[in-house]
Amino acid sequence: MRAARDRGNGAAVPVGHSGGGTASRRRPFPGKARRERRRPVPRDVKIPGPDHPITVEAASTRVVVRVGERVVADTTRPLVLSEAAYPPVHYIPIEDVDPGLIRRSDTRTYCPYKGEASYYSIVTPEGEVGDAIWTYEEPYEAVGEIKGHVAFYPDRVRLTVEPS
């Protein structure tokens, strides 16, 4: 038998053996095992209905979004998404957002009614407001109107709604 090495805790482990069970041994095709773990997980998709209503409507208002005194977005073409008992959310066309003030984030979340959301942070000379904006780039069909629009967390920005 080959010499043993000390694990540092007084336990001897034969050379060439990791000391663990089968989980610690090398797999014959480690690349294949990694690829299999990266498969997307099936997600539940829910359809809005009487138990969870969602409506999307065009609003005839002007919405201005500010961080400090900087205008981040200004639109007269907002959509209002009303979902179940949640407060209504204004969705603003991405074209009406100042592109020089936003930076894409790595954050992603999932809603079974709307799809996968991606996020943006607002970056100004005064500082950064992390993940203040979300968007559904490929929303589910039931809320397809919000494609190309973004929404803002109202506790991270100053959002004003005015008559247009």
C-alpha cells in the first residue's frame, strides 16, 4: 500500500484517494455533467384570470421619473398595468428613458404571469440607484403590450404623474 498523507485533522488518507465517497471522485466526463446541470428549469406559467386579474391600458397622462433633480424618463405614452391587489404600475417606453443614465444589471427575477424580468441601475454623477428599473423583454402573451417598456421602483425614484 502507498504511504498515507495527513489531512490536518489527524486522519490519514491513502495517497491517490480524496477521502470522500463517490461524490468526491472524478467523473469520467466532467464537461457533460456540467452541461446537464445548466439546463433551464421548467417554470410554471400562469394565465391571468378571476383569481389573479391583470390589465394593461394606455394612459393619457405624462409620467416623469427623477433621481434627485435629474430627469431619467419623461413620457406621454405610459401604460398602466394593474395586477390583482397590487398598486398599479406605470410602464414607460424604453425610448423615453435617458440611455446615458442607465446601466444593465445582472439581476433577473421571474413572475409566472409576466415572464423573466431583467433590471437596470440608474447611474448619475451623484451616485448609483441599484436595480431601480425592471423590464420584461419577452413578456408572456397575456401582457405582451409591456414589451419595450420599463417600470421603476417608486421607493427608489421620484415618479410624478401629470395630466397630459
